[in-house]
Amino acid sequence: MFFRGKDVLSNIPKRNLPYAASPDIWSVDSVAISSLDMPREFPRSRRVGDQIQRELAGLIREEIKDPRLGMVSISAVSVSRDLGHAKVHISVLGDELQGEESIEVLNHAAGFLRHRLGKLLHIRTVPELRFQLDRSLEEGARIGALINRAVASDRERED
């Protein structure tokens, strides 16, 4: 890459700064420099996980007709680095029993969903899907209630 007759890449300082060291070079595209020296901000496993989350939400809504499946939403998909396995975190509207039934239905349909994802995604291998119940919303509500109770008891002590 040349700019004003000079090799821009030879003027990049070794400290990985997003500009060239020579004052007579006006500007250098920081994206091009950061792609040479810095690691990627969005690794492929995260991008594949996001795509799986989008496609899987539509497949569950349109293809799975089991009456035991409740109102489910996919809260996160974490894919291994080798793209061989994917943990799909599901939150279910309802009680604990309905959540366990929904996870059982989805784990039973995992092969079918993986096959359908293979037709939708443009990747060589589709990760093996494992569905897990996401309890982070319940845990957040429990912690919020504990904090509110602690604040209320502190107010009562002050009065």
C-alpha cells in the first residue's frame, strides 16, 4: 500500500498505534491497520452463534408443532471454537414443569432442527445443538427482590 510515493506499512509504529509515525503522511485507514495487528473483535464462533439464534427462533416458531412446547425464546447461543457444539439457552414463559417439558421437546427435535439449519446456513458443518433452560431472568428477579428487601430494612432502621 503506497501513499504519496511511500510505503505506508513500513511507517506503522511498532506500538500498534492507529496512525502512521511519519508526519508527512496525512491519514491511514485505522481499520486496515487494526486488521493487521489486532485480534478480531467478533470471532467466527460468536457470529455463527448469532446467526443460529436468528434462524433457530424462526424454525422453532414455524416448524415445531408439539403441544408440550410452551412460549419459548432463545436468550443466547454459545458455540464452541471448533463449531462442533452449540449450547442454546432457552427461557420459557411459565412454571418450572413447563420449562422442563419444553427443553425435553427441543432436545428431542435437535436433530431435525440441525438438519434444517444446515439448509439455511452456509457453513460446512452445523454444530450439534444442546438446549438448556436459562434461569438468568429468575435469578435476576430474585437478586432484585433481595436488594429491595435490604434497602427497605435499612430505611426502617433509620426511622
